[in-house]
Amino acid sequence: MNDPNQNTVGELIKAFYDEHRGPGYLDEVSIIKGWSGVVGPFIAQYTRDLYIKEGVLFVRLTSDSLRSELSYSKSVLIKNLNNLAGRDVLTDIVFK
């Protein structure tokens, strides 16, 4: 029989990160790690320095034309990245 006071290792890790890095940290990590899978390898090769701050994903791109093209796809990218996390983590994306 399962003891209700016992937690899985995954639950303990999540609780640790929630306490020390803030709630949602693991979701942010999954979004950053999943970026190349969402945008594909071609776009990923022009991507540098991804980070999330207060629900905004900041992405530095090495191509000006790609920056312009991706700005038109923001809403689709936000939707797909939030689906990857399993909840609404991102509210916006800033391409630098």
C-alpha cells in the first residue's frame, strides 16, 4: 500500500526547484531545451542566448531577415512552446 507521505523522486526534484529557483523553473528549462525541436534545426542554428524572464522568452538571432520572419510567427511559437511545457508559461517572445 502506498504511504500518502511518500513522494516520488520527480515530485521531490520539482519541489526543490520550486523552492530554490521559483515556481515554473522546470517548465522554463523544458521550453529552452525544446526550442530547436519547435523551430527546427535550420532556425536553431541561427539562435543564441535564449532565456526567460517574467514570462517573456528572449532570443538572440544571428540573422536579421530571420528575426523579421519569426516576428510574424510569434503567436504560433508561443502556443507551441507553451504546449511543450504543458501550461501557459510564455506571454511574449522578444527577438534581438
